Amino acid sequence: MRFTMIATYLAIIVTTLVLMSIYIISLLSENLYSTETINMFAKANIISETIADVWGSDTSATSAQKFSDVVERSLAGTNIRGVVTNKSYSVLYDTNEESQLIGKVFMRDVLKRALDDIITTGENNMRLISVAVPVTFGGEIIGSVYLAESINTIDDTVRTTRNSLIVFSTLIVILIGMLSLGMSYIITSPIEEFIAVAKEISKGNFSKHVEVKGHNEIAQMAQMLNYMCDELELLEEKRRKFVSDASHELKTPQAVLQVSLIC
């Protein structure tokens, strides 16, 4: 019974901790990704509106110099990559100069995933948050702004939090296991004493009693068991007295009968 109680407590605690950890990790991941996505959309919209004002009706590739400063200022201090294209998807500006995409056609599927999926996988299986917004001027789309950022930092934060929860949950399980062991001993010890007294009663030893501790239900049960032992002992004494008296009464006529026969 003791080990059953411990296993039950541990199963409940482990299940609760696992569900709680999953909920915390999911909520944390969702909030971090959502916050970063909103931040990137805000930057993309600012860049788009500023570029539209600076760009004007001149949509030639040479006009990239007009808004390169705008993009760099908006993305300063971040690891966000910014790409500006015209309406033909030709790259006018790219913060990653090593890619050498300027003048080339940017992949439409990349822009579409940025508009639809938000989280994508880039080179070397690097997870990215990407957003894309159109650049409009006079009610007409003249280009687009594409921003992408690695979410390795967010993933590292989530991973660190998950590892911390695992360590914390392990410590909680160990602590609960120790407490459960102590509680099971406290609960089952009186029951073991009850069993020992019951065995003595079955052998006819009604003088055995259970030690009463406290005023809880187990103490009340101990009092009732002791009361039953006292009653059984009293009943046993009455039975023995009855048998003794009956034996004495039966022996007296027999003795008189023997004397009569001798005479």
C-alpha cells in the first residue's frame, strides 16, 4: 500500500509538471515569435512608407541609393536582413552585400512564404522569421520590402527555459517523492499496528491495544478497536466465569451421588 501511494502521488505530480511545462514552453514560444514578428512588421512598414516617399515615381534601379540609408537606419543594431525589390522582383537593395543579389530577380516563392508562413527555413537549416510588405505609391504597388531574421536566439531562450523546467521538475519530483514516502509511512504505520492487534485478537489475546495518537479519524478508529478489545475481554471473562460456575454446579450433585452410593 505504501508504494502504491507513492507511485500514485508521483504519477499525478509528473503528469501535472509535464502538462504545465508544455503549456509554459508553448506560451513562451508563441509570445516570443509573435512579438518579434510584430516588431519586424512594424520595421517593414516604416521602411515601406519612407521608401515610397523618397522613391517617388522614380522606380529605376539606380534610385536604390536614395533609400539605402533609410533601410540601414531602420535596421541598425539588429541582425535583420533587409531586401528591397521593384514590382518586377528585381533586387534594388540588400543589406547582405555578400549575397550579390542586387540587380537580380528575387525569388517569388521566398516573398510568398514571407507573406504566408512567417517562420521558414533558410540555408543550413537556419530557422527564420520573414515578413514582406508592398511598397505603394499613388495607390499602385511599385515594389516590396522583405525582412528576415534568424530565430536562433529565440530558440536558444526557449531551449534554456525548457532545460530549466526539466531540472526544476526533477527536483520537485524528488522532493515530492521524499514527502510522499514520509506521508505514506505516517498513514500506513497505524494500519500496520491495527493488523498486528487484529492478529492477536484472532488468537484470543484481547489485552492487546493500539496506541492512540491525535484526534483524527485514525485515532478514532484506534479508540474503537481498543473499545472492542475491552468488550471482548470482558465477554471472555464472563464466559470463563460461567464455565467455571457451571462446572462447579455439575460437580456437586456428582459428589453427593457418590457418597450416597458408598453408604
